[in-house]
Amino acid sequence: MPSSFNVESADGYERLMGRWSRKLAPLLIDFAGLADGECVLDVGCGTGSLAFALAETAGLSEIVAVDYSPVFVEAATRRNSDPRITIRQADACALPFEDGRFDRAMSLLVLHFVPEAGKAVSEMARVVRPGGMVAAAVWDHYGGMSGMRMMWDTAAMLDENALPLRRKYCFQPMMRPGEMKESFVNQGLVDVEETSLLVRMEYASFEDYWGPIAAGEGPLGKYVTGLDPAKRKAVDGAVRAAYEAGEPDGPRSFASVAWACRGRVAAGE
């Protein structure tokens, strides 16, 4: 099942989100845990932020990374130089692996873009051995992404067509408090724990912040590039004013919070 995330190019995604997922990946790994000799699956690897962070752990025996997008698979494969890492195209809701194949399965910033997110959790649990760990993180779009909410809130003030898109952005799957934990429990995982992880998104300038969106990356980028010229000019100007907030253009820092959840595959399953 395809992701609902809009991808224009791997380089554009890196500017929009890849640089921040690299900051978040070590926090998810710390939360999920690792042990020497383990085989780990990265579901929805994108350009490889989690897979390559996992590779920095010398004790792992194998890292398998999958993504639905051929754009991401090609980009991650091109970057890879670690013989322990295998990257392939696959559907998170129909993983092409036998039961119990991995010691752990992790998913970073993916489940909220999977229409049947619970099915993806079920598949992750299926391919992890009894006693192994499933872990995932998604951004808290409604309450934890001030920098991105600023864009959506500004657009919604200028264009009523942005209102349903903003609602969809704020309440994608797994984003409500406790929602991911409930899904993990419903899929039979045990010892389930949910927490939040925080990083800061640091931008050098308005162009650094707005450029990937203006080029069409992600859901907001798809909306912005579809605007007529007059409305596009108004949105561009209003978002710039919100970013600058009355000060000269330059560096800005936004706190960004992700929900994270982990659960263990029950013995005997």
C-alpha cells in the first residue's frame, strides 16, 4: 500500500525532512534498544537516516531496510557502503519476510503516512521473533511541530481550501496521544510503552525553511505548488512574515516533538 507522502526528489526530501530524521534516529534507537549480533529491520527507510544510524552500532550483524518509494530506495542504495545493510522496495503492510526473521523492527516517521497503519504494525510484529522488539516514532503534528504548524496555520488563514488539508495534517494516523500505544496493544504486542522525543529544527534563513516546500516537497508543498499565482504570492509573503516575526531574516530554531512507542512480541507467537 503506497504512502500518502508526496515525494518530488530525494534531495528535496533531505532538505525538508531527512536532515531532521537523522537527528531523531539515535533517540529512537536509544528508546528501542539494541544488542550485539542482532538483525534489525528498518520499515520505511526513506533516504536511510535510521538504517545508517543503526550501522554506527558495530555489534549488529545485519540491517535490512525497505521503502515503498523507488526514489528513496535508489537514493539510500547509492549512499550505502556498509555490507551489513540491504535495501529493497517493499510495502510496509505486506512485508516480504518470513515470520520471526528479525530481532527488532523499527519505523521512523512512516506510520502516519500509511493509510492502514495498524496493518503495518501487525506486519512488523509478525516478522520479529518472540521476545523481540517493535518500535516506531511519528511526529506530533498537532502539538509538537511548531515550525510546520506555522506554515499550515498561515495558509489556512488565507485560503479556506487549506482547512481540510490542515486537519488531515494534524490528525494523521498514530498522532493522537496514546493512539500508537493502543495500536501496538491491539496487534498483540506486550510491555508496550509510549513516550515523546524532542529535537530542534535549525534553519539558516527563510529560504532554508521554505525552499523545499516552495519546490513541492511533502503534503504542504503539493498544496502550495497548486495555488494560482496571486494566492501563491500571498501565502509566500505571509509565511515569510510569520518566520521572520518582525526581525530580520536569519537563523531560527523550532522545537519538534515525536511520539515514540515500543512493544515486545509475546513469547510463543
